[in-house]
Amino acid sequence: MVLPAVTIELGTTPSAHQGFEAFYRANADRVYRALAVTLRNDDLAAEAVAEAMARACARWPTVSRLENPAGWVFRVGLNWATSWWRKVRRERPPAAEADHPRTRPPENSIVARSALAGLPETQRAVITCRVLLELSTAETAAALRISEGTVKSRLSRGLAALRHELNSED
């Protein structure tokens, strides 16, 4: 899925506007892919990125000074999607997995994506932050609001489960 280009009028200086545009171009697709893997829903991931990027834009002078603005956007998108799912579950029963339109991943990634989908969301989120977003242990802990020890244990257990699942496919 290709995310749309964004044109946003900031109430700040032109350099701040250019700074956000550069950040968006450099990170929107990467954060989208991380959320799509974590959430297992491409459309929801795209909406979450749009919402999180809009919030980042509105707070760009503050967000731009963070150590890892992309991690902040990922966390905001994940929080927004979680809240959205809670609201939807209260209002209607969940749709079947096959009812969600998706872009077809390359054939060589279907097995890996399937194995990753079988992990608990907590492990998927850590693996996504560490591998797809290339966040450090400390950055992952901050983004997910968990301790560094929890990041390490979830990463270790999640990768072990993935190795086992992928090796059993042979």
C-alpha cells in the first residue's frame, strides 16, 4: 500500500514545515509497514499512520526534538488503532479475517508473515520495533512503555517461536 503524499499547513515557520515533510517522506512507509505487521490489518495500519502523522504534525516543534520521532509516531498509531478496535468491538462483532481487503505480499514473505501473525501482539510489537523500525532496546521500551528487560524477554521468546515455526515449515 502506498501512503498518500501529505500537504499540511503548519502555523509555524517554513523550515518547520519542510522539517515535517522530510520526516514524513522518510518515515511514513516504514511506520506503516511496522503497524501493518503488528496489527495484521493493512487498512487499519494506513489509518493509524495518517492519524499519528497528523498528531505529529500538530506537535512538530515538540515531536521533532524527541530522540526518536518515528518511535513516537509508531506508538501513537498503535494506541489509536487499539482504541479504535475497542470501540468497534463494543459496537459490532468482529469481521472475519478474509473480509479485510489486503495488498498481496510477495510470495517469499507469506510464510514469515504467517508465522509472525501467530505470535501474541506483545511479541509482534517488540519484534516490529526492533527489526522493522530498527529501534534500540531502550527506544523500543520507551515507545511501548515497558521495561528494557521486558523488551529483551519478549524479543527472545518471539524470535525463538519464529525460528521454530519457520524451521518446521521445511
